[in-house]
Amino acid sequence: MRKRYIVQKAPFVVPTEDGKLIEEHFGTASKGGEQLSIAHMVAPPNWSEPFQIPEFDEYTYIIRGKKQFVVDGEKIVLEAGQSIKIEKNTKVQYSNPFNEECEYIAICLPAFTIEKVHREAF
């Protein structure tokens, strides 16, 4: 009988140059394909990404710390225990302008790819 589950014991650690930890548990870079991606992330203090207009919905759940979102020009700050869904084709910037790490889970539908994120240059 075929197994109907996959246990992820070794997520793919995405190489970064900005100090952010990205452990993709399921998605295009790890076991899971293109339907969705699930990643555990830790953003260091004073971290930010350029604005982007992704071709996927992104759900974020904050585990600890705070994370700032600029969504269509509106600034939103989430704290531990809070979550947000940002719909595809929405201009967004993710950052941690605070003096503590932010740990969170991100889920993208369909899965995150660098080709579908459409980041602006910094």
C-alpha cells in the first residue's frame, strides 16, 4: 500500500545574503511540488525586502516578534499570534524594522518561485 503522507525531517534551507533563515518544508525547492509552499522563517532585526507583486496568495503567521507589511501603501504591523493573507497581484513589502528577531510561517498558494515573486530592485 502506498504511503499517503510525507514527513519532512530535513527542510531545504534557502541560501540568503541578508541574514534571514528560510527553511522550506514543502514547495518547489523541497518535497511538495508547485501547488503550495510552506516555510519556517526567522527575519533578523532591521531586515527588509524590496517591494514585490507576487503571482501567489501569501499567508503569514507570526510565532514571535513583530513583522511589518506595506500592502498597497498601507503599513500593517503584526505581532505573535496574529496572521495575514495577502492576495496575489498585490504590491507588498515585508520587513522587520524592529530590534528583535521575527519568527514566522509563510504559506504560498501556488508555491513560491523567484520567477513569480516579481521583486523590484532595492
